[in-house]
Amino acid sequence: RLGDGTQVTVLALAQVACDPDCRGMGLGTKLVQAALDRGRGNDHVFAALFQTSVPNFYERMGAREISHPITNSTGKGSDAKRRAGFWDPHTMVYPASVSPELPPGPIDLQGPGY
């Protein structure tokens, strides 16, 4: 739920990782791009919303960092950080073109962080 109360469906990205021996081969980029492509052109998906510690990686694919607080009003989740919302230092939205459409205020996941 966006800051103005509008409810939207988002594509979630979580725990994307690549074996250190395979880094630099483009595998992570291909994996993330395939996931983002699932939301592209889907009228039911507003955007991809995710957290990361490596924002530059996602910016190269067309994501943009946003400063909205991410919350979880249900209080559900397997641990404290998931019950709170997001915990990584950077929150990203894809495609970047939707970031100006986001109203000010917190974004409520209405469920555990991912």
C-alpha cells in the first residue's frame, strides 16, 4: 500500500546472489533481468520493489533508489527484521520511471519483508 493508501501489486526480488567464482560472467544480471522481465508488460504488476546493499548493480538495469520508509503493518514474519519491513540500506524500484509516481510517505508491504 502506497503512502496515499493506493493498493498496488509489486514484483518482489529477494536474496539474489552469485557464487564468488562465477562473478563477472553476467549470470547475476541475466537472472535479475529475467525476473524483471516477468513484470514488464503485466497490467497487474505496478513495479518491482526490493532492497539491496548494491544499488549500482540494479541502477545499470534501470532501477532507481527511493527514500520511502518500507513497513509491514501486519507484524508477521519469521524474525524481527521481516516483521519490520525492509532492512538493507537501499530500497529500489524498477522501472525507474515509476518513482515520480510514488506518493510521499511509507510503503506498507502488508506482509513480511523479503
